[in-house]
Amino acid sequence: MSSMQSEIASRLVQFLDLDTDGRRRFVLGVILEAGEITVSSLYKAVKEQFETSRKVVASLLGYICSKLGILSAHKKSYRLPTVYVLKEEYADLVKSVLNATAASPSDS
């Protein structure tokens, strides 16, 4: 694992440590499964599981993109929504961190 990947893994673990209701884990799971996503499509998935607003989902997605560094954002035209794409080199890392943190009890 490169130093950048270990830094990203550390950030992911810290990000998930602050997950009190499972929302962050759910969002990462949806992103991992979809590969690419927009705020609207993520909001549709999240609102089925959690009571939330579109602004909260957009903020969470922006945080994941800017602070964790596992997504890239593309906008084909000013009329189209921004598409967030999970960077290929981090897909396995996200999967392993999600699996590793799922095994540890968070409700102690």
C-alpha cells in the first residue's frame, strides 16, 4: 500500500468513526456499488433509509470528494449536474475499510 493509500485509509477510518447513525457507511456503500453518482441519485437512495435533506446529502458528498480524495467530479456542461466518480485505485480500499470497520463494534 502506497503512502497515499494509507493516508486515504486513515481518513476513511476517521470519517467512519464519526458515523453515529450509519448514514456515512450507507453513502460510501452506495457510491462503491454505483461507481458514479449525482447528488440527486444519491439523495434518492439515502432518503429511503434515513430522514435527511438534499443539502445534507450534497454536503456529505462534497466532503467525501474534497477531504477524503476518493472521488473525482466531472461536469460535462453547465446545464448538467456534477457527476462524482469513485477513483478506481480506491475502490478496493473503500471496500476493505467498510468491511474492517463493520467487524468492529461501534455501539459499546
